[in-house]
Amino acid sequence: MKRRRVYLDNSATTVVYPEVIKEMQSYFSDTYGNASSLHYFGRQAKIALDNARKKTAALLNASSEEIFFTGCGTESDNIAIFGILNAHKKKGHVITSRIEHHAVLYSCKHLEDDGYEVTYLDVDKDGIVSVEDLKEAVKDDTILVTIMHANNEVGSIQPIEEIALELKKINAKRKNKIYFHTDAVQTAGKLHLDVEKLGVDLLAISAHKFNGPKGVGALYVKKGTNISPITFGGHHENGLRSGTENISSISGFAKAFEISSSKIEECNKRILDLREKLKAGILSTIPEVIINGSGSKAVSNILNVSFNYIEGEALLLMLDMKGIAVSTGSACATGSAEPSHVLSAMGVNPVASQGAIRFSVGCYNTGEDVDYVLEVLPKAVNSLRSMSPVWNQKNA
């Protein structure tokens, strides 16, 4: 019998829509020119690039001149952070949170090594940043605030609009503007992103999180933002990101973003129903579990659960043997023996943190998938706990 496969790691990456694959194919064999070339083949590629930029801009309520294509969300974050600071010339102060993706946290650690001061804001038990804490953290030499839109491990949605409003008030009294960047990689395709409503100066997204191809991202940069390139070698992307544009992937990016954005409400309802079914099933069949994060203030697809008295990695591997794909946290941190920095910031006990699993539902998951997980998961947890001296002593 063929083993059932259930993919519940959609926050790490997603399957590409068939329509996106079809959209991309012609740019490998027919419209394969370099968009910087002046001949017919180059002009056709440039038309495709311009169309993708216009489509992406419209979906973000931005102008085409404000959209820059990159190689991934990490690169978009890096261009935003280092580009703003490089343009500022003078070293100063940066504000971020303790639960950011490593694309931001590692960048901030590098800044500290380079002489910048960085404030890492705490979060509450649901993984939410306090706007008041952020206001109090602002200094005379603050240059940049970078707070993610939604967390990749627990899904907590941050008060981006409220932060932007406070920064606008602060900036009205300052000579040097504080720029505001958000990593929206986990919300693109799941929430309607309106950069005007959000009030940000820079916003990063990545195609493979919303059923597009890997290796392509985008950065929104508000018109008038003082930003410098961090790579050099050409005039591409209006001088901000050198390198020949990946037309096939960029076209796939725009197509996937268009499809995902058009069915946000429909998919969110289905995904939320599946997540809640999974959550209820876990709570009713497995004792000693902790739900990490608040579902009411989180994206619909992420469920982070700590299973006490077991190691999350051992459970992941046991589920994988049964054809179920999950994560112990961020896919970018796989291989680290350290407890999740996100759960630690939320005050989760280090032992409970080691037993955490992230289930992330996608648009192609079904009720049958959840049924299968709920059939396999309790047995796997019981099997692992039976090998725990602490569990056996507790239940002797």
C-alpha cells in the first residue's frame, strides 16, 4: 500500500500553483531574453518584467516605481536594513523585536558588531510587541524600526498600523526621519497587504510562501525613502539590486501573488477550520500539551504546540516515518540545538520549548489530512513518552 503523505509545513515553503508553473515555462524557452538588452528578445523580457512589477504594485497598493525584485525574503530584509543605514552614513540606533526572523536578527547582530546600538523589544505571552514599549525605546539617534508583520513560528500578528501611526507622530517632531520596515513574508497571500494602510516605508515578501517559486522575493520601498544599494555591478532594479532579473521566477511571483490574493477569504476560512480541527483533536486526545501563541491574533495557518516530556525533533522524525511533514520551528534554524528564540521570548519554559512542533496548514490540505494526523500523532507521542523516565515516574 502506498504511504499517505501529509504536508503540514507550509510556513517553510509551499507547493507551486499549476497556473504559476504554466506562466513560468515560456520564459525558459520562448521569452528568454535579458531584460536589459535593447533587441526584440530583451524588449519582450522587459515587457514581462514591467507587467509583473505593475501587478505586484497593484496588489500592495503601491506604485510600480516602489517595487524592487530580489532573490528572496532574506535578501529583501537585508537590502532594507543595510540600505537604509548605509544611506544614513552616521551610525545610530535601531529598534527590533526578540522574535524576528533570523534574516533580521542576524543582520542586527552584525550591526551591533559594527558599532550600531540595537534595542530588542520584548513580547507578551502571545508573542505580541507592545506599542508603548516601542515608543519608549525611541532615541534621538534612532534611524530604523524593523518589526515583522507576523511571526513565522507562532503566527502572532504585530500591531504594524499602530506602530506606524506612533512613528508618524514622532517623526513630525524630528529633523531626521525614523524609517519603518516590516518583514511580511508570512502574511503575503494570507492577509491583504496595503502599504498605505500599514504605513510602512519598506516591506519584504517572498514568493515561495504563497505558492510561488523559490528564489524570488520583492521589496517595497516608499517613494522618497533614502536608501543605498548593498550590491554593485549594474543598473538593474533602478540601481538598488544589481544582477540580471530572473524573468521566469518574477513572472511566477506575480502570478502566485495574484492568485493567492484573490482567494484570501476563501482559503483562510478553510485553513482556519482545519487548524482548529487539528487543535481540538490534539487537546482532546493528548494530555500535557501547551498551545503557544494566540489564535485570535495570529495568521490562520499556524498552530504551535509543545508536547511535554518529549523532544520535538524526535516527534518530527517519527511523524516523518508515517508520511507527515511538520517543523520544530523555523526551517531556517533547522540543525540548531538551542531552544526557539521565539518561544523563549514569549516566556515558554525551555523544556516545553524543546518539545514544540509547528503545524502549518496550506490551501491544498484537507480534512482527511487532519484525520490522518490525529490518528498517528497520539500514538507517536505515547511511544516517545514511554521512553521518558520523568513521564514514567509521573504516571507510575
